[in-house]
Amino acid sequence: MDISYYYHILGNGIVFAKGSREGNRWKFGEQKRLNAEMSLWKGMIRHIEAEVRGEDNAQEFFEELKEVTFKFRMPYYLKIFNMREQLMIAYPSAECNKEDIGFINAFLLRLLDDLTLAVNDKGGKDQAYRILNVMHNIPRVFYGKDLLGGSGPVTVKDAVDFARLSMTPEMKEKYIDFTF
């Protein structure tokens, strides 16, 4: 499967996750759902890296997506799961160079590690959703107009600039390695 679809699915997942926030305290099952989604998102990055090496991991990815989709009843992933056959044969929708892929994946993985800590912290809900806000534009670097909709890609610099707009001063310092 073309890596732009992985990024598009990842971006959509982040947007839906951040939009599902209710209240200031963790709701029953919310942390478990977010942990499952983060595992799926980390898996997507692993699959992207495999695809860059020439390995086809689409079947494995869709099995992982199916598990999370049906376990947590996530309609936004169900739509994607039901499109799996078309997505696996679709043409690339955006150009991707290995340097940008490496940079974006490293940034996303670092944010996901911090998101994991926030989600597993009883008082970390505000921080978790701030990190989701920081993350939501980053996968757009590799978007194109494709079967999942959307618009054209943004530059890596623009994605990083958008991410920094949602960061606290402490976060800007922490993620200084990911600036232009």
C-alpha cells in the first residue's frame, strides 16, 4: 500500500481521537482506547518504514486496524477497513522522500512516547489532548487528493510550524530538535 495512505489514516485517527475528548477527567475506557490507538499508530509508522524498504505490509496493517476498529467500535476506522481492497491497489497520491519520512516518523514517535506517558498518568488528560493537537497536522506532509479525500500536502516546515503553535513553551524547548 502506498505510504501516503498510512499517513492519511494516521492523521484522520489523530483528528478523531482529539475530537472525542469529554470533560477534564479520564472517562471509563478512554485511556484503554487511546492506548490501543497509539499502538495502531506506532504500527502504522513501522509499516511505513517497511513499505519504504519495499515490503508490502498492507494485509498485516488491516488486520491490526480490524482488531482496534471492532474492539472499540470506531466508525471512522470501519470506513477505512471497508475500503481496504481499493486502498491496497491505489496509485500514490503524494511524493515522499526518505529524508522527510525519517524526520516526520521520528517526530511522531517522540510525540507518541510522550502521549503514552500522559495517557497512563491519572492526571495527564490535558497533556494527552495537547499532544494530540500538536500531532494532528504532522501526517499531512504526505497527504494527497486520494480515495480518503483531503487536500494536497503541506511542507515539512509548515507541519512543524503548525505543531509548534499548539505547544507550550516547555514543549517547544523539549522538541527543539524538530524545528527548522
